[in-house]
Amino acid sequence: MRLCLALSLLLCASTPAAAGACLGVNSQTGQSQSVLEVYRTGTSHPRRFFAEATHDRATGRPQIVYYSRYGTAPAYFKSFVRQHECCHHSGHRDEIEANCCALRRMGLSASGLAALRTYIVARDVNSQTIVDYQGQGSLFWSKTASRCLGSAQR
Ligand SMILES: [Zn+2]
């Protein structure tokens, strides 16, 4: 019994670190606080976003809202989306910079990076433009890779 309790405490204590702290600034108070994660995965974002970093209108609390494309994405891509949005909340406004920040936080292996690239290219993921066109995923990845990764990782 005591061992079980100790184990569950250890699991609880390690969960936030494993998931990665996600902090942002309250738009009303200016204070740093944990980001609230809101799942609207039954709703399609009008601009096909997986998620977006916003603030609660009533309280100013930083939040990430997840939409339907997020709901059907594989776990490794969900992690990338979460880190990307957390990076927006930590001050990275530029989309490629938010990708670099997310990749630094994730510390992916070569195969993890390859899976991410494949998904972004195949699904034409691009958070830089509202215009939807074929091939935008590979352009988005090449910009990300050239700015965020060393030549050996690209
Ligand atoms: Zn973004």
C-alpha cells in the first residue's frame, strides 16, 4: 500500500515535467500562469488550424484551443502542436521560430524528426498562410528545417 502510494506520487510528480511546462502571460494582469488547454475537437477551425494560442476573454488566462484536425493527428504530432502553441505563449510570435522552440523542447531523434516531416508534408501543414494549396507542407518544413535544424538533421 505504501509502495503504491509512493509510486503514484512519483507518477503524478513526473507528469508535468514529462508533458513539459506550458506557461503564458495573463493578458489582463500581466502575470505568468499555466496555460489552460481547451479541446474543441468536434469543431473544424475555419482556417484549418490544428490549434491556436489565445486568451480567455473573461479572465485573460492564456489558453490553447485544439480543433478537429488535432483530434485525429498522431500522438507525436499532437506533442509538436502543443509545444508550438506553448512557444507562442512564451513569446515566439513568428511561426517558424515557434517551430524551432517546439523542436528544441521536444529533442526528437532522427526518426522522430523524419516522422514529423513526413506528416507535415503529407497533410500540407502550414500555419503561416490562410491560403490553402498543395505543396505548402513541404515549403513549411523546408523553412523550419533550414532555420531550426543543423545540416546533419535536415
Ligand atoms: Zn503558430
